[in-house]
Amino acid sequence: MKQRKKLLQKSRLYVILDSKTCGRKSILSTAKTISSAGADIIQLRDKISDKREILKTALSLQKLLRNSDTLFIVNDYLDVAKIVDSDGLHIGQKDISIKSARLILGKDKIIGISCHSLPEAIKAQEEGADYIGLGPVFPTPTKPEYRAIGTKIVAQVKKTIKIPFFVIGDINRFNLRKILMYTDKRVSVCRAILKTRDIRKSVREFLQILN
């Protein structure tokens, strides 16, 4: 069994495997490349497929990543996370509560939540979240409904929050170094990995900067 919480504490690179962003690329083969290149966490995020297809994909990813050191997180779908026995669940501010998710998944599973401000981050920590996804730091087409929070809030969270937090929002290899001083050197990326020609190379370049 994975020592999930210990792996989380060591995690630096969190890759969101978004089905829409992947396009025609195979999600399974893409995940295999990302994991073997050294990414710490892979999250399955699928906003376009029906539940049956999402469950099928999640089962395949769980089988692929079960014996690896890459944590597998399911976005949004508590039932899918429970059925496939993923390493954890990521929720938004309007989703099921952290307390309820914990009761269903168990204390050993990882529960993360998206936060967009310091008060939300403080609340998440108080309610027992294992980690926070903080952002978007920069404007991003992946989450156009949210305004960029900028680096000031990231710096405030760094001073206040004790649990791991991953900054997210149009982060790429070119602006990564600029924001690291405000973070605890944990980032969550999507397009900056999935949209590159050489995914393995991109993962390793991110890790080289983060480490």
C-alpha cells in the first residue's frame, strides 16, 4: 500500500490530466509517460464524458498507477474515487464538504480542495484538507470564470498555511522561476505539460526547476 500522506508531503509536481486538453492523445499512455518521467501526482479531470466513461478511465488509471510512486487523484466525483479506490479526491468550493468526503473515503485517503483566497485556504486547513490547489495565479483559459489572484495572496498563504499547497493557473516553464519565491515550490499544471510535443521532456524540465 502506498504511504499516501508521506508521498504528498514530498510532492512538487501535480499534473492535471484534463480530458478536453488531452484531445486526441490517449489519456492512459499520457499518464504512463507523465508518471514514468517523475511527476508526483496525477489528477483525472473530465468535464465532458459521461459517468460510465469516466469510471472506465479511472479504473484504468488506478491499475496503471497503483504500484507507482505517483499519487492518483480523482476530480469532483466522490463515487468514482470510492469505487476505483484512488489515492484521493479533489473538490471545489461548491462541492461536497471535506468532512463528508472524509467520512466516505476514510482517513487514509487524500482530500484536496481548490481555494481562491486566504480565508478559503484557512477554512480548508481548519476543516481537515490534506492539500490546497491555490489559484489561478495567472489568467487561464482552463478556468475562465475565475479572476487571477496574483502573487500577493500566494505569499500570504505561504506565511499562514501549514498543509501543502500547489499554485495553479497558466504556470509554465517560462514564468515558473518568477513565482517560486512566493510558494513552497509546489505547482499544479495542465496545458504546460499536455500541450507540449515531448511530454516526458516537459515533466523533467519542470522537476529540474522545482528541485
